[in-house]
Amino acid sequence: MNAHTATEPSAMELLERMFAVEMRFLELPEADPDLLATAFHPDVVVHEPASLPYAGDWRGLGGVGRLFRTMHETWSELAVDGMQAAKSRDTVFMACTLRLTARRNGTVIEQPFAEVLRFEGGRLIEGTPFYYDTAAIMAALA
């Protein structure tokens, strides 16, 4: 193993840390931006599709925290199966099967999902998710 790969986290290590911080954040009774800062850059932005109830650009640690809380209020379960990832310099390409359970009515939806994530200093600075069928997601929430 060369020194370059020994010091930089792999795509899966970056994703596992990011998702672990997100889960810990959601377990807390109050928002903790210091916890988010361990995996998310202070200037982070997540671009959610306009066709979802949590649409738009969620900026900064506060914005990402609000996005996580909004998604948690929307879904009683959000599971990722068969996650695969590849990394090119500061960008991680992630693909999986996403399983969502609507909190309001218990409807379960399962579909392919992909995301392009850019990291800076090991922390997420930009995320762009790609949902397979946002119309099906909205129908599940109706």
C-alpha cells in the first residue's frame, strides 16, 4: 500500500462515517452542529430534487441538520441495501437500493438510488442525490 492510499479514507469509509454521524444526530433530542461538523463541511450543500417534499438546496450545518430532521419526520424507516461506492479524487459515486417507509401511512417504497458526493478534508461539502422515481415517492406519501 502506498502512502497516498494509507492516509486517505476509502469511498466506503467516508460514507460509513457520514451515515453514522447522521444516525447519531437524529438520536439526539436537540440539534448538535458540532457532531455534524465531524463528517460535514461547514459550507456543505445538499441539492434535493424539486419534486420531493424536502426540495431545494440545504446549506451549512444548520441546513443539513434541518434536512435530516425533515426526512426523519417524513420517513419512519430509511434503509440502504447493497451500497456500492467508487471514488475519484474528492468525489464519491454511490449506488444502492433505497427502501423508504412513509411515517404517515406506512407505505413502503423500494427503488434504485444514486448519489454524487464531493468531499473536502474528509468531510462532505456537496451532495446531489438521484432518486429513481420521485413520482412514486410522492404517491407513497399521499
